[in-house]
Amino acid sequence: MATLPLPDDLRHLADLPTEAVEHGEVFTRRWVVDLLLDLLGYTADKDLCGLKIVEPACGGGAFLGAIASRISASCRAHERPITDAVDAVRAFDLLDRNVRDSRALVENELLDAGELPEEVRKVAEAWIGQGDYLLQPDTEHRGDYVVGNPPYIRLEDVPDDRMAAYRSVCPTMGGRADIYVGFYEVALRSLNPDGRLGFICADRWMRNQYGRKLRQLVTERFSMDLALVMHDVDAFDDQVSAYPAITIISNRAQGGAVAADTTRSFGAEQARAFAVWYSDGGSTSIDGDSFQAARMPHWFPEEDSWPAASPARLAVLEDLTERFRLLEDAETGTKVGIGIATGADKVFLTKDADLVEEDRLLPMAMVRDTTSGTLSWNGMRLVNPWTASGDLVDLDAYPRLSAYFEEHGEALRKRYVAVKQPERWYKTIDKVDHRLTRRQKLLFPDMKLRIHPVLDEGGLYPHHNLYFIVSDVWDMRVLGGLLLSKVAEAFVEAYAVKMRGGTLRFQAQYLRKIRVPDPEAICESDRVALAEAFDQRDVRAATEAALRVYGLAELPD
């Protein structure tokens, strides 16, 4: 997995010290560095002279000081001179002053450990060099370990020529990616077989759109071993709002994974306790005042977004992901969709039952119709330009409809959809699928504090602020009870964007994350319990029945 070659016209950038760039330096506390090295298994009991560790952006040397200390101890334990470790470390930094500071720190660390001055200078000079890690030849990258705290810089804040160089060698750096995405990519591709990456870095790439290609790379070719969230921890020398997490990723097939979270009280002592628990591989979970963690047989397989929840809940969600099918499923004919977008609701929506020809008015389900949990139509209709076969109507055949659209022609023709197709200026953005009107469907308001499925027995067409579920197999009341439960809500809560005040977005991409059992596998008593809970809007009863159906004793907070 070699890194991509740098185009000829950009190669001059590989060794360019860029003092003008905002470098995004955030320096890591020593106890955090020690924790990361322990989690990687980079310990002095190993013969570290025979292994290579790479530090992509060494800054002032926070990681290199700890690495030097461990290598010196390893040399003594294995009766080897420090010069045997001359090829054991490769560190980079763009800035000459950081290179000088890091070499000085390493020299002091090794001298304090009793190494000889002339050997110390030789090792420090060999270990640390000036250069841009992302643009170095592949031979400079290869390692058994890559460790560090990559810089925090928005790609658009990088000079244009350097940004072009980064994008050319780091395909994962799409959109508005932070530069640390490229550091992950290059580091992962440079790992030797069974090599391990350990970064402390902002965790937004695990969920944001700009991290999707990186998540895909990890999911397809590596093993996500650990995500240790440290949002409230004082992990850096300066106060920053970086939302950091420690991630350990291995160059091997996906194996067991650990999800962990910390509180503000997590410090050096608690870090040592966590490292011991993580390395021992014993109990499946641990829950204390300063951290909680859970072991899972796998990491989550999706690339579009990884869930965020407590470790215990993540373990449950991973288990359900492993054992049950997705809600949207071809075998059961279950589909998730969104209602119609018109591009001009003021024109296309009306409560006037005599506005145009009767068969051009389609009853619409609106968000406010779902408020009580039972669908209560308030009389909204769509002025419908679509035939049952999916074509636009001939306006000559509908004089009242034609007159109404012409009355609002200026507004309709200004819409992007009409500018693109001027001859179809009176179309809505989405077509009407008349089959959907007749079908039973569960409706979900886009924004709600908790999951809120509402049954439409058939007869209404959903507005674009409503999402819907239809199925060829499911009893919709049974499915409604399952989706009313806290278990179903846990999936959406873990993946969805959370708005101010805790409001969740129940969009199609999040509803599709929900895992459900085979409808035929649900026993009659549980089917009845789920349907009754749905009819009565009883979340507690729905959750109790869902826990039985999913084979869970409880749903952790």
C-alpha cells in the first residue's frame, strides 16, 4: 500500500519550510503520550531497536522525548548500544525551529538516561529531519508504528500550491477536510503488516461528511481497534476545543474493538488503569468515575458514519448490527423514503378544495397532522401536476389548473428546476408516486425530541418534512411498536445530527441504520404487545417488548 507519487510539477514542495502557514500546533501532555504508547504496545520490554516508529509532525518533541526514554531502556534491557537504534525512529516537522527543539529534547532525554554524548548527537540527527510528512517518498514513511498528534489546519487555510499537492497524494482529503485527514491516510498506507497507528486527534472525521473517504479506507483495509473519546480531558499543554480522541488502527483484518469514553477527572493515574484493562483483554466492560469502556467483536462496518454513544450502548448496537438485518430490506420489501418537495409550497399547497379540478388535488400528510401520534388530516392538498403514469398533465385538458399555474407563472418559472427544463416549468421538484398514496405507511416528522412513528392507513401523500416507511411483509402496527421503542431510537440517536435542545433529525439515512428482526421470527405474544403499545403510544411497553424481540436484558444509557 504505497503512497501515491507526487506529480513532477509539485515535487519542489516536499522539502519547503512553510513559515507562512498557520501550523495548527497543539502540544500533548506527557502522560497522554505515555498512554498512547502503552496502548500501541510500544514498550521497553520489546527490542525497540528492531522496530521502526514514525512521528509525522513532531512539534516540540512531546512524543519523541517519551520514545527516546523507552528506546534507551530497551537498549539497556537487551544489552545493545543506543546507536543500534539509529534507524528505529523517523520524525518530521516543517519548521526548522521545531527540528532543533526536538533534537535538543531527545539529546537531553538520552543524556539523562546515561547515554554517551557523541552517540546521542548522532542518533538525534538521524531520527529527526525537516520536511513535509505528507509529501515524503514512501521509503521515508514505512514503519511498524506511527504515533502523534497531527496538526489541526483547515485545507482552505493552506497555500494553494501546497493544497494541490496534498490533494494529489491524499485522495481522502475531499471537501472541507482538515489536514489531519491526510495524515491519517498517509500513516495508514505506510504501516508494515500488523503495524499500528496511534493518534490523538479531533474525532469529527468519524461522523462528518469530509471523513467519509477516510472511514471507507479504514473499513475496507484496516482494523479499528480503539476509539477513546477525551472531549473533556485536559490532554494538551494549552486549552483548545479540539474534541480529541485517541484512535488505534492496525494494518490487519478487522478484529475485536474497544469503545471508551472519559470524564474530566481522567488523568495520569486513570490512564494507567485504562491501559492495563485494555491490554489484559479480560472483562468485556468497565465502568468507573473517570472512564467507561466496552469490548466489541468488531467495529461498525459502515463507511458513511460511525455511531456516537456510551461505550456500553455502542457494544449493544454493534451486537444488534451483527445479528439483525437493516430496516430497509429487499427481502421484506421494506423501503424508507421522504415526502414530496415542490420548490414552491405557497403555490402547490392549498386548503381550498375548489381551487382547481377535483382530480388535480391530492390530500397531503403534513407534520402537524402527526402531532398526537394518530394521523389527523387538516385538509392540506397538493395542486398535483402529475398523472398516474408519472407524466406531467396536459394543461390544455385542465383549464382551471392551467389558469392557476399561469397566475403564479413568474414564481414557478424562477425555480431552478424550471430554469433547467423551461418546457416543464410547472413541475414539482419530485414526482408523485400515486402508489404511495394508497399504501399503509409509517410517517416520521423530520425533527423531534424522540422517535415518533405515526400510521397512515392509506389515502394521504407525505410532505417533504415527513419521512415514510412502507413494507410488503411487515404488519405496520407491529413495526410501528418496534420503531416506537427506545431500542430503535438508540440507533437514530447514535448516528443522527442532534440539534439545539436535544432535538433529533429522523432523516432517511438515519432511519436506515435501524436493525430489525425477521418479522416471521417474532412470536405472536410479542407481536400483539408491540401492536398494542403502538396503538396506545406506550413507549415503555414498546421498549419492553422490543428488548425481548432483540434478545436484550436491558438497553444501557
